Amino acid sequence: MYAQMVDTGVKTVRAVAEMSPEEQAFQARIDADIKIEPKEWMPDAYRRTLIRQISQHAHSEIVGMLPEGNWITRAPTLKRKAILMAKVQDEGGHGLYLYSAAETLGVSRDQMVADLHAGRAKYSSIFNYPTLTWADIGAIGWLVDGAAIMNQIPLCRCSFGPYARAMVRICKEESFHQRQGYDIMLSLARGTGEQKAMAQDALNRWWWPSLMMFGPSDAESVHSAQSAAWKIKILSNDELRQRFVDQTVPQADYLGITMPDPDLKWNAERGHYDFGAIDWAEFQNVIKGNGPCNRHRLRTRVKAWEDGGWVRDAAMAHAEKQAARAAAKAVA
Amino acid sequence: MNEWPLWEIFIRSQHGLAHKHVGSLHAPDAEMAVKNARDVYTRRNEGVSIWVVRSADIVASAPGDKEALFEPANSKVYRHPTFFPMPDDVKHI
């Protein structure tokens, strides 16, 4: 998802009897749904995993501004442009809520940014795909934000207080994102034949990458089992993906466009849609840095950070000078 | 690297309530902290007033002191009005 395949650093999920008394008390609090707050004792692996997960989530929000920012200057109307700017600004805000939540665990903002820029930290695979037409902005809001909501709503109940609270804020704002995307798709679907073809083309390109956002099946993963025990992962990747497919297919039907999956069909017995095999080789390739836009995205981020360096330094120098003047005046 | 200091942000919502902690952000000084808080935490009319406090200036109780601080109140149930049953015939009390 926005945080994919988060490594917990553990080899096995230990039984209560194998834990130290501190860990037992910690796990008991989590089992009783008591939130963990930053200054309280927590196992190092819990802290490190959360830093990895929350920073990856934050990086995804920030890098996620790039594919959509690509269309701000070319939005078809002033209204669409204003809406897209508000949406991209929200993504920036979401990144900031999440960086702040991660900082409560003792990692600095600069360290997280440095990890992203050096390629040590990941962000979601989805943002390495290009936005080729205006319809892609519709598809991203509808599908990518739709998938994000699917993942983030359960995280509002996660065990770490600052992360859960950030998720509550984000989820409140996210449904505007999904609706504005679907609204773009609706306009295109009701438009000319060419516009409808654009909507179908965007769905064709974004459907599979959206399903990959949830990550590979984690039924056998020790990291997922550990994260579930810590309640920082609430539902499995496959469960979330199935829910997403079930909710999205009827929405495509309404638009009169079709998923690029010949195996997609309703399974009355299961009460769910069956869908075709996902190309995990493509996913692994994108995760490794070889997607269509990986290098471009990172280069853009690094350039923005470096170009803004003098502004950050100047603002700090100004603040220090003002503080020194105020102090001198107070003495005099 | 010269990281901007961290500030804790408190917002008074529209409803005339007390300022409430909403999160934190980085800013070089108090004035910029208020401006950034406007952008980060009140994009949807969430507030009518903002407080910013340097995170380093906040003094917090330690999680380990919870018992010493709060346990004594547990035994003082008579501080709640429901501790005193009133006869049914007595009204307006």
C-alpha cells in the first residue's frame, strides 16, 4: 500500500512466554487496545518498524504530489485547476502529518528526507507510473486514492497514538480526493467518443498498478504476522485488495468502462469478484527502482530539496538575527 | 544541516472551545510557525485561533509517574455527585 512490504526486522513472532516482562506488559496493552504513546516504553523493533512504515507512508504522500502536479498547468478548466491544486496541497499536508508522527519516535525530519533522497527509504510503487493524459488525474483520484482509503481506514485504529491520529485527519480529507477523481471520470465518460476512450485508456493503465499497491499476498509473511500482532497492520493485503475490487467494479460499470482483466467475474458462491493473476515481476521491478518514472521522481525530489536550501537557510538566519536583536534589546 | 525547530500546534475550533493540540510542524520562528499552521492544519475552516509553542518548551509528566499522579483520585469517589443518593421526593438537586 502506501507502505509496502515493511520489514519488521524479526525472524519469528515470539510467544508471550519468550518475551521479557516489559515486552509482555507492552503486548498486553496492545491486546487490550490501549494506544501506545511516544514517551512510553516500546520494543526497539516496534519503534524501528513504525519509523520505516510511517516514513514510507509520508514519502508516498510527498512523491505522490509529482504525477498530479504534472497536470496543474494543463487542467482543462480553472475550476479543475483550483480543485487539483487543493488536492495536491492536501497530499503535502498528509506528508507533514505523517513526518510529525514519525518524529515522535526519535527520528529527525532531515534524516527521513536524506533516507528518501539516498534511495534507502521506499515510497509506494504506484507513483512511479507516468500521468500521460488528463484522464490519468481522474483515474488516480478514483483508483489510487480509493485504494489508499481502503488501507488507511483500518489504520485509524492502529496501536500507535500519533499514527492513528494522523490517519483520522487524513481519512477525513481523502474522500474528497476520491470523489474529485470519479467526477473527472464521469465527465469524460459522458463526453465525446474520444473522451470516453481517454477514460478507458487511463483505466487500462492504472488498474493493475492500483491492485499492486496492496502488495503481494502476505498470508505467509512473518513481517505481516508481527505487524498484525503489534496492530500496526489491521487487515491482510489480500483482504484489502478483494474489498477494493468488490467496491470498484460496479463504479466502472456505472461509467461504462471495463477493467482490463478478462478473468474478472462475479463469484456468487464466494460473494466476491474473482480476478486475474497480478504480474508480480512488474511490481518487484518497480520496487527495485526500475519502473517507468523511478529515477525521474527521485531526481525531481532531490532537485526541489536542493533548490529550496537557500530559502531554508535564509529563514533560519533571519529568525536567529531577530532573536539576537530581541535579546540585545531586553538587556539594554 | 540546519533543521528548523519543531513547534506544537493548538487550534481553537469554531465552536468556542478551548485550544486543542492538533499536531506539530517545523518553522524557523513563531511567526512562520503560525503561517505554516494555517496552511497545514486549517485548510477546511478547522479553526478561528492558533497557538504555537516550541516543542522543546513543553514540560510533560513522565509515563512512569502515572500511578503517583493519578492513582490517588481513584479512591475519592465522593468527589462525584452520584456518590450521594438523593431521596426520590427531593427535587431540583
